[in-house]
Amino acid sequence: MRARWIGYWILALVLIGFGFLSLFNIGGPLLLTGLAMVAVGPWRRRRDVLWPALVAAWSFALAYVLVAPLGCTSTSTAVPAGPSTVGYTSCTNVLGIDYSGGGAYQAPLLPAVLVALTVAVVVGVAVRVVLSRREQRRPVPAA
């Protein structure tokens, strides 16, 4: 039993460490998973607490990747009447949402964070409700 306790905390710390070191590559979801494991560590034996936290971390990461602008293309056109140019930037994402603007436009990340946070909360609560109902239906062993 003690080995499982130690293994849980080692896994959480390894996920946090690896997630932090590779944050700008694949580390985001791993870091969130490790942090979620630490946050619900005292209740790790309760499936209705542990799994919603882990599923919420991964649904946050997935929703963010789907909504955030991933690639941007900038174009500029010379104005015939002078030395200036007119610029236009277009950024798209996996879902095809177009983030566009003029000049040195930088697509905002806040909408993606808010959508991902909303999805994570909704999915986490849904998993919690499903697991809680399952626990209530489970028969109590006779003493």
C-alpha cells in the first residue's frame, strides 16, 4: 500500500517536471495532469474526485488546442501613391475559426483560454456526477 502512495507522488512530480521542461512542446497537458494529481492527492482513493480532475485537465488542453490560433500568415501590399505598405494578418485554428486583423495584428489567446476553462469545468462536473451516481448504485457489502 505504501508503494502505491509513493508511486502516485513520484508520478505526479515527474509529470510536473517533464511538463515544465517541455512546456512549449508537449508539456502543457502533462504539467496540468501533474498539478491536478497534486491538488487532489489527499483524495486520490476516491474515484469521484480523482478522475474528474484528470479528465478536466486533459479536456482543457484539448479544447485550448482546438480553439487557439495555431498558425498566422502576414501579407503586405505596397501602396502605389507612396512608400508605405498595408499589412494584413490572418490566423486560423483546427476548427477553422479565423482570427484576422490589419497591420501587426496578434491574435488574442484569452478567448481560447476561456472556452477551454468552460469546457474543462463542464466535463469535470459531468464526470463527477456520473461517478457519484455509480457509487450510489453500488451495493454495500454485508458485514
